[in-house]
Amino acid sequence: MRNSSGKPHDEAAYGKSLALLQAGEAVPAVNAASQANLGSEQRNTLGVEILQRRAWDAYKGQRYAEALQWLDRRAAFTPATRDDMDLRVMCLDALGQHDQAQKLRAALDAQLAQ
């Protein structure tokens, strides 16, 4: 039930969106978030998490080029995580772009060695 400020409803919708993302349900998470008046930080957090989930979903569906597009969109909003970069390597390998994948893998390994 929404009160005059809407805050409890908005917080519940934000929490529901996060829970749905954890369960791997990107589309219902987007729908839940759209029903709330989220602050910019909450909106950004959900946005980058949704983009990452969509990238993983595309990868699992063997839509490797699409997964790379989702990762590129996510990178426009936040620095890439190690998981993002690992997913990028797997997509590049799956697309037969082995040289690019190997260069990225070597750069990641060098970061870990520091």
C-alpha cells in the first residue's frame, strides 16, 4: 500500500527488483523497478545489474555477440568487473576471436599478478 510519500512502496519495489535479479529474472526485475519512484543511485545500481544479467542470459543462450553488446552498454555506466571481463573472454572465444580473447586474458592475468 502506498502512503502519501510512496517511500515504503518504492523501497519494496527496489528490494523486489534486486531479489528478482538474484534469481536470474531480468525482465520481471525491470517491471518491478518501473513501478517505483527510485532515486538515482538505486536506478543506477539496478540498471548496471540488469545489463549484466542480460549479458549472462545472452551468453547462456549462445548469443555471444549480443552478450558483448550488453557488456559494452554496462561499461558505459560503470567500470567492468572481473566477471564482466571473464564473460567477454568467453564470448570472444565462442565467436572465434581467439587473438582478442587471448590478449584480454593476458591483461587480466597480469593484473592478478600485481
